[in-house]
Amino acid sequence: MASLKDLRNRITSVKATQKITKAMQMVAAAKLRRAQMAAESARPYAERMAQVLGNLASNLTPGADTPRLLSGTGQDRTHLLLVCTAERGLCGAFNSSISRLARDHARRLMAEGKTVKIICVGKKGYDILRREFRDQIVELIELRGVRQLGFDNAETIARNLLGRFDAGEFDVATLFYSRFRSVIAQIPTAQQIIPADIAPTQAAAGASADAVYDYEPGEGEILAALLPKNLTVQILRALLENAASEQGARMGAMDSATRNAGEMIKKQTLIYNRTRQAMITKELIEIISGAEAL
């Protein structure tokens, strides 16, 4: 049975932890507002970019040279997984859910006999995936020192991917991130970015069926200029969505930890009071017994 001093130390320790989790919750709530605004602001541009590309691809002149970023290499042997996670933990299942989605995708590809390569953006995803895919991880990109994510960060990653694609290191690239829905809901998402996966619905949404467009220069040249920029835009959107999802997940995790600490403090305080009362009662009985013996 723990002594009163041990119980007091335990209660003090839990109270100190509760203060830390409460402070982290408030910091995450402050950062969430800015991150959410940035993620929501990036969505319309990324969606409109996809619609424009869909419209161009649907009107591509027959016989024109289709950019490799749209047509691909014609093969499906080597897959590159770009897994975006956080640099820090204490954010619930945020990192593990993205890593789990990427891990399942990699296992399925390897079971089909495909070659898998992984680039991790964020140390937490690297720590999780290297346990099983150490040989498949080709690079770790850390953004720990970046205070505010911007276009330059996404452009650096996009240039890395384009250089590897031009060098023939992979045929298909898939982006993994967590799409922000609300503070309590973040959706792990897989998006093919090379070759660009343009759905027919995006082309239909980009223009009316009765509209006729005349492109100058040709659609192929415009696509060749826009596709690299679209790659950067999609990566930037993923990074911003991740930043908002991370803060939302951390806010929820710290709120749960704070409430659990409160419950633990109540429980330990009750045990402390009972133990103290039992010791007082025991001392009184000893005093009374000694007095009667005299």
C-alpha cells in the first residue's frame, strides 16, 4: 500500500501533467484557426486547377504529343509513395492513420509483384514505416524548422519528384495525407499525382457542354506548362490540410488527456483521504487502548 507521501507526489505529478496538456490544447486551438483558414483557402484554387486540366485534357487535339505527366510512362511497375505526416507526436491517431493507409497500399502493391519506393515528409511517418519498409524508404524530408508552410516548400518537394520521374526512377506516384473535415474528423486520403488522375467529372465541371474553346498555343503545350504547377499545388494543398488536421487531432487528444488527468486526480485524492483517515483512526485506537491499559 502506497504511503501518504507517495500519494501526494503522485497527485502533484498528475496535476503538473494536466497543466501541460491544458496548455498544449490551448496552443493547438490557436494554431488550428490559422491552419484551417489556410487549408480552406487552398481548396478552391486546387479544385479549379484540376477542372482546367480536365477541360484541357478532354479537348486535347488528336495526335498531339501528350505530356508524360498526364500520359505516364506506359508502365506500372515502380510506384513511389509520398507519405506526408507530422514532425511531432501527441496528436492522437493522426500520424498512425496516414501511415496505416500507406502501409496497406504498399503491401498490396508488393503482393502484386510491383516495386515500391517511399519518400516520407515528416519524421513521425518515417519512424512508423521504417519498421517494415526500411529498404523501400529512399528519402526523408523534414520540415521541422519551417514555421509557416508556403509554396516554396511544396515546390521543393515537387521538383524532387519531377527529377526522379524524369530520371525514370518510378512510373506512378501517390500522395498520402489527411484531409481536414473538423476538429474531430480527419480523413486519411490517397491521391495519385503522377500521372495526373483527372476524372471526367472535373472536365464537365470546368466548362459547359455547349461551350467551345479555342486554345492558343495548343492544349498539349498548355498542359506541359500547367501540369508541373498543378503537382506543386496539390502537394501544397496536402501540406496545408495536414497542418490543420494535425492541430485538430492534437487539440482533441490534449482535451481527452486533460479530462483523464482530472479523473485520475479525483481517484488518487479519494485514495489519499481514505488512507489518511485510516491512519488517523488507527492512531486513535492505539491511544485509547494505551490509556485503558494504564
